[in-house]
Amino acid sequence: MGRYVVRRLLQMIPVFIGTTLLIFVMVYAIGDPVNALFGDRAPDPATAAQLRHQFHLDKPIWQQYVLYMGNIFTGDFGNAFNGRPVTDLMSTAFPITVRLAVIALVFEIIIGIALGVATGLRRGRPVDTSVLMLTLLVISVPTFVTGTLFQYLFGVKWGWIRPAVTPAAPVGELLLPGLVLALVSLAYVTRLTRTSIAENARADYVRTAVAKGLSRGRVTGRHLLRNSLIPVVTFLGTDVGTLMAGALVTERIFNIQGVGFQLWQGIVRQNSPTVVGFVTILVIVFLLANLLVDLLYAVLDPRIRYA
């Protein structure tokens, strides 16, 4: 197991370099960030030259990337064009988005897997048809429609929650945004679990466990569910990064100043250091989540061994 983890960590290095290089080139090589900073007004040539020198924009793109990566390994993600360090923006944005993503992931795991097991064991029955239609409806409706509707009903009309989240973003205020963020992925988890449960329910090892006289709950929980969760875990692993990166719409609806909000601000204002810095962290999150998924395979299926 230890050797496998080391190999996977080494494999992440070229993936990390390739993705960050692509992002860096796309952000810095297209357009002039200094001109975008001043908008319609033409910048003073001396001021523009000073800013380009300060942010290394007067150097070749490959040299800018090398300098940027060298600073990252020292924990320096540079400064935004307003002079504020990008790490300061990260320290306020990532904790909020992490809490939001964890809440969404908990909804997916608890509700999605429970519905998937219930419908998978009752395939073809009315409850199965109803859940399938409901999940199809959830997948079909865009997140901004669902978020706006939930905000109006639960926040404005019924007054059960705040219509907008405060800057501190406590867990209680993030429950509804977390549910909105999780809905589409929750529907996919439900359908994945249902399909996997329905297929494995006819497997030989399940019939053998039933023939031994094991209770239905033990057969389902210890044998059937454990082997059926592998495709679900694969989806959840990739969804961790998607939840954090895809929170932009949800955060805008509920006025949550997290990663999505900062990325949107950086894109609109063409604040290149902010965009590259935040996306770099999201790349790391994706890579670590995929590693965790591979390690969980061995936990769910004892036949899988990593040398």
C-alpha cells in the first residue's frame, strides 16, 4: 500500500504541472490583464509598465510560469491587482466553500444511497418508478432555477431561513444552499446506487448468503451494499472537486462569498492571479480526491490489493 501511494503521488506531479501550465497560459496569454484592469480608460504608460514589471508580465510566458510555480512552493500565490494577497482571499473563501461542499456531500451520501438501496431492492415497483421520475426531474431543472425557487419559498415566502447567507456563513445557514448544491449529484448517486444494487442482488454470493440463513439486513448491509458502492464512491470522489468548483451559481444565489464568488469576481475583473491561484488549489483537491477513491476501493472490496 505504501509503495502504491508513493507511485500515485509521483504520478500526480506531471498531471499537476500540465494542468496548471494549461490554466496559466489560458489566463495570462489571452488578453492583457493590465489593460483589463483599467477598463475603458487607457492606462498611463509608466503605470502600466510598472504593473507589468511587478507582476512579471514583461517576461516570456514560460518564465512567468516558472516564477509563479517557484513562489507557490513557498506558499506565495502572489497578489491580486488590488494589492491584496491571494492567500488572504483563500483563507476567507475556502473554509466557507469547504463547509458548503461537506454539507452537500453528506446529503448525497445519506439521502442518495438510502433512496438507491430502497429502489434497487424494489425494482419495477411504484416506489422505484416514482423515485426515477423525481431524479430525472431534478437532473433536468437547472441549479439556478432550483436555487431561486427554494430561496423564494423557504426564505422569502415562508421565512424559515435567511434569504441570503451572512459573511460568517454558519453551518445552519448553509443547509439549504448545501441541499441545492447537492440535488443534481444526489440524483445521480441515487440512480447509480439503484442500478448497482439491482445488478448485484442477483449475484451468486448474495444467493449463497441468503441460503446460509443470514438475515436480510445483514445480507444487504454487509455483502450487497459493500460491493455495490464501488461505482458510487468513484462518482463521489470526482464530485468533491466538482462541488467546490461548481458552487459558483449556488453561492451567487445565496450571496455566499466562497470560492465560486471569488472566481467569478476574478473572471469578471480579469484578475489573473486570483483565478490561477484558486484553480491551482482546486486541481490539488481533484488529485487528492482521486487518490482517496483508489484507496477506498481496497476497503470496499477485499479482493483489491495494492502492491
